[in-house]
Amino acid sequence: MQGNKTRADHAALMGRMAKTLGVDLDEAELRGDLPPEMRDDMVLACTGCSDPAGCREWLAAHRRAEAAPGYCRNADLLVELRD
């Protein structure tokens, strides 16, 4: 079971990734494109990331981006929510 700190850290990373890709997760929920349980699943997927330190570095180096790094477990869904 993931600790609360780990989930919170990855929720923050996922939120930063979404913002970097131009995705408003709250708006996607309001539109009905992102059910709340799917958002939870995205955070859970993020906790299994193979390179969270690399993700932090990537996010620090990118204010905006068209695509997430290849190792991002939510890359395709984030792009789908944006487009």
C-alpha cells in the first residue's frame, strides 16, 4: 500500500505534468471527460513511475511542452484530455 506522502508527491507531479502539457484536470472533471476515479487511477499509475527524479528534473526544465517524457505512465491520457 502506498503511503499518503508518496500519493501526495505523485499527485503533485501529475498535476505539474498536466499543467505543463496544457491540461486543466479540474476542467476535464467538470466537463465529464475525467471521472474522479480515473484521476485517482492516474495518481496510482504515477506512483509506479520508473523515474520520479527524472520527472522532477524534466518538469523543472519545461514550462510548456507538447508531450510528456516517454516514461510517463499518463502521457497518452493527458494528451487525449488536452486535445
